[in-house]
Amino acid sequence: MKVVVSVGGSVFAPAVGSRRVAEYAAAVEQLLEEGCELGIVVGGGPTAREYIEAARALGANEIELDNLGIAVTRLNARLLIAALGEPATPTPLTDHDAALEAFRRGDVPVMGGTVAGHTTDAVATALAEYVDADLLVYATSVPGVFDADPNEDDAATKYDSLSASELVAVIAGIDADAGSNAPVDLLAAKLLERSGLQAVVVEGTDPKRVVSAVSGEHEGTTIVPGREP
């Protein structure tokens, strides 16, 4: 089974440290032992936001801020590479061709951001499409996809399953509210819609939930191909 995992920076590295990284490395190793082929894309999280806020106050433009965030995602990716050791690519990969080559060699491609304007969710979705993955897992700070921002609306209801087209519509609505948090960004959702991939959104602070999601057992949201759930 070929799997790509997009790990949000806020769940992978809520602060610079080793514990959560080691837990994710253990989850990756377990999936490898179970026969999975894996690709991992890591986000920037709070550390990236701190650098971006500081640079914005210093007058950096949006492309410069994007590039700063990409640099932090690659630092986080290096932490995972250090924890994984031999199974992983020795450095964070910066394009999808290199990641595909790593899959073909039997290595675990580890990526952060790639180019300005593309989130790591979008990078992971494009990678999953490019390598024809069987499953894409979004490990996020929320336990699935809701009909409203659960951080802002106590009445928000979680979807157990929805189509990729419905996901686009839901996220577009959440993004319309300033300061809202979508479980997957809109570009990633649109890439998912065109790809026909199977995906799941799970709460990722416990990496064991990612392992369970790969086996088909999770309490998150399943994103099914097509226009009907």
C-alpha cells in the first residue's frame, strides 16, 4: 500500500523538541514494517509563524515570508530524517520528481515546502497524485472536517465522510471567515478533487491515529473520490 502523509507543523512540532518527532518516526517505522510505501510532508507550525510575523514586522514581502516558512518546514523535515535514519532520504526533497525516484528506490521521501504560494498540504496532495498513492492522510490539529470552524462555533458538526467536491465547498466557506482555521487548505482540496485520490483527515497529535487511519480505522473524516459521498 502506497501512502502519503501530510503532517501539520502544529501537530508535528508545536515547539522545537524531540518527543513528538520521535513518536512520528516510530509510527512511520511501524507502517514500514507492515509493508507500506511511505512519503511524508512536514509543515512549519508555530515556529514558522513566529519567523513570519517577525519578518513581516521588518517589512518583508509575501514571497519572502513564504520562503521563510518553507525554510522552517525543511528544518522540521530534517528532524524527522534524523529520527528515521536509514529508511529516509538524507535531506528534505525539494521537488516531486526526486520524491518519485525515492519511492522507486524503496526510500521514504521526506519533504517540507517547495515553492512560494504552495502549502505543505498542497505539496503532499500533489505528491500523492504524482506517485499514484492508495491513500493520502492529513494529520491536522482538528479531528476531521466540520461544517464550520470548530474553534469558533461550538455547534459545528463533523462529517464522517464527504466527497472531494464537497470538501472544496466546505473549505471555501470556512476560508471566507477571517482568522478561521480550515483542516486542509483550499488549494490542496482542489488538487484532491481533480486527482480522484482516497484521503482521510485525522487529528494528528497522537501519531498512532495515523497508523490506525492507514489500516482503515479512524474517527476522522474520509474524503472519497467523486461528487457524491
